[in-house]
Amino acid sequence: MAINLQEGSKEEWFRSIKYALHHPERMKATSEIPSSDRPQPSQTMDHQAYEQACETLSRVDNRIPPEVIQKAVKLLFSTYLLPDYDLTQAQIHELTSTNMLALVLPLPDSGHFQMPPPFRKRQTHTYALFHGTSLRTSQLIILEGKIRPANWSYHKNLQRCDMPTFGAFFLGREVSNSDKTIPEWVARELLDTIQKKGKGQQEVIIGAMYRGAFAHTAYKAGGNEMAQLGVADKGIVTTSEKYTIAHSNHVGLKFVALKWQNLIDKIDLGASSSEDLNYLSTEDRYSGRR
């Protein structure tokens, strides 16, 4: 009989997949839900109401570009928040490290935006979470009032099956248990930091909060599969790539943010023109140094 040292590892992988797949507290990922069962955003809006909403948002801060105003208003109409949403509560955050500006649109604290119960029914730790996503996915998130776990692929051959997931990937920071909303300084810091990561450079940033009974478990190795299993047990973990994964059943939405580059023109265009400039070849520029 041949000795196979890998057999035990394979069986452990199968057990882990079965454990996660049938876990009663696991929320389904979007990839597990048929497209016909997903919420559908509105495809139309009243033109006069649209123009009035754009005008209201433009008065919040004159630095908001027209295309950002239009994108924000269309997002709110498509998710049925407008025309009732109060656009005057919108905020602008200056992100000094990345030289960006962010339009922050707080979400209502009622209905399907209410905070879910804490993990293990006890709040001893609270985290602010930021999730970068596309416009289309942000519509689904707002319509459902939840950020579903990361997508994964099922295969009946468990050797080819992904690990079922319990949470999405965030940039996270622990905050006070008394905080009911994300503190403004935390919002600025994380909006600035997330811009430096791939997920943060997507069109929309969702601000959320998590409450639970345990501090995050920090994984230095082991891959995202091991981290997802840790979420099932502890509620929140950080990966070796410094992302936070929080249990989707215990994450509540707080705001939607759109960002743009803070391009302030400090050049006096009248001082010179392109005709005044001399363009030299590389050889000419360095010829005097030889």
C-alpha cells in the first residue's frame, strides 16, 4: 500500500467545504441567487424631479463636478431613495493623502438600513467598514440593505469547489461601541486609505458598520479560505493582505460615497503660452554637461 501524505489534507478540505456550505448562519452570495430573484433597480425617473435634485445637490458644494452630481442622483433614483431623500444632508470630505474629494450620502437608519443584531448577540467590539464596488452592484446593495459575501463557485466535485463565503472584503477600523454612525474623522481616513487599494478605486464606496462579541482575528497566512471559515466562528477577521472580512448577517449600511480627483488649477494661464516654450531633445538638454 502506497503512502499518501496528501490524503488527510484533501479530506480536511472536503469537511471544511461541507461545514461552510450547510452552515445555518451563512448568507448566500450574489452568485448563488438567480438573476430573476435579485432586486431590480428602477429604469426611469421624472425629468423635472431629476433636474431639481441635481440643482439641490449642486448647492451643497460648488466643487462637486456635474458628472458626479448626475451619477449620484441617478443612483438614488434607481434605488427608490429619491425623490424623498434629503440631499441637503450630503457631505464633502477632503482626502489629503490622495488629493481626492468625496461626496458622502448618508443612508436612512430605518427600514432595511437598520443595524442588524451583533454577532453572537453581544456587542463588545464595533468596526467601521468600507467596501469598494461598481455602480451596478451598489444598486443591489442599496436595494437589499446588505453587502452579501464574496462570490464563489460551486462544483459538485469538491476538489474543484471554492470555499463558501461568510463575508465580503472591506477596509476596516475598530471604533467606539458608543458610535452609532461612522465618526467623520474615521470616514475621511478610510476613504483616503482605500483609494490606495484596488477595491477602493472602483466607482462607489459603501460605508458600513459591524458589531460583535469578539475582536478580529488576524491571519498572517493560510489564505482567504481559512479566513472565511474564521468569520463563521469569530464574526470578523483580517487577512494577510490587511483586508477585513466581516460576517454579512451583522453588517449594516451607513452611507454611499463617490470620489473624484481634487484638481485645483493654480496655474495662471495668461502668464505664458505654448509658443513661449522651447522643447529640446534629450541629446540637446544634456549636451552642455559633457
